[in-house]
Amino acid sequence: MEPAVIQTARLRLRPWREEDKPPFRALNADPRVMACFPSLLSPSQSDALAERFQKFIEAQGWGFWAVECNATQAFIGFVGLHARPDALPFSPCVEIGWRLAHQYWGRGYASEAAGGALRFGFDRLQLEEIVAFTAVGNVRSRAVMERLGMREDGNGFDHPALPEGHPLRRHCLYRISASAPA
């Protein structure tokens, strides 16, 4: 599949470029952005993550896309879809996820870009369901999930990658189906 590009009113979700790495490093080193993740990422960890995201896009045509503002072409973070065949309690599944630089919070960008990714998942990939999950205390991401029309699965789960007693271990799960009202 040719790598997809998603256009929304204000944003473009596209394959990654080398010049995305420096602002992605800054985003992943920002304690505000990474507050609901186990740790900040080093520059090499951040670069490796961007490269892994791009490899998925090259292999399947979709994934966690780089996001830029149409007006400025500024890189603002990533949004997209990711197949999760691993040992999560609800796997296999396709998740939707996002991470935006702090200066772009509060403008509706996460909801707008994620809405474009959901449409792609349901219309182009013909997915029946898409999930999202985050640490229970991540109220900002949970609000985006709810604005997208996702509904919380009341069970929640302990993230298997985090050790017992870790403050971020307990996660909530949200779901949306292709038949959900728009």
C-alpha cells in the first residue's frame, strides 16, 4: 500500500521526515508531554521511535503519522493507528494514539487529527473497531477519546509493561466501532 496522507481542515498527517526528529526529540523530553508515560525519552530513543513509526508506514501504508499544521508546515507531533497483536488483555486490536508538543495543546488539534485517523481506519482499512488506552489519570487524553465518540470499557487493565506498584500501571480502555454514530 502506498503510504497514506490524511488531510484535515488545519492539519496534515504524513510520513516522517528527517527534519521531524529534532522537534520530536524536544517533545519526548518535555516533562509536561511525558507526564503520563514511564519516562522521558533520550534523543536516541526518540529518533529510534520516529524511525520505527516510519518503517511501519513504509511497510503497510499507515501508522503513527507525523502531523504538521497546514498554515505553517510546522511539525507538531504524531497521530495515527497502530496494530497491537501483543499481550494486552484486549489484543489483537488496532489502537489510535497521539502525542503533541505542549505549545499545540488546547487548540483541538489532537481531536481533529485523530478524527481523520479514525475515518481512515474505518473507511480505508475497513476496521470494525478501534481502541485507545492510557493511564487512568491522563484526563487530557481521556477527554480527546470522549470527544471522538469513544466509550470507556469499564474493566480497565494493568499495563503489562509496567511493574506492580508503578503509579501509571492502571490503564483505562476506550473503544469505538465502525457502526458508532458519527
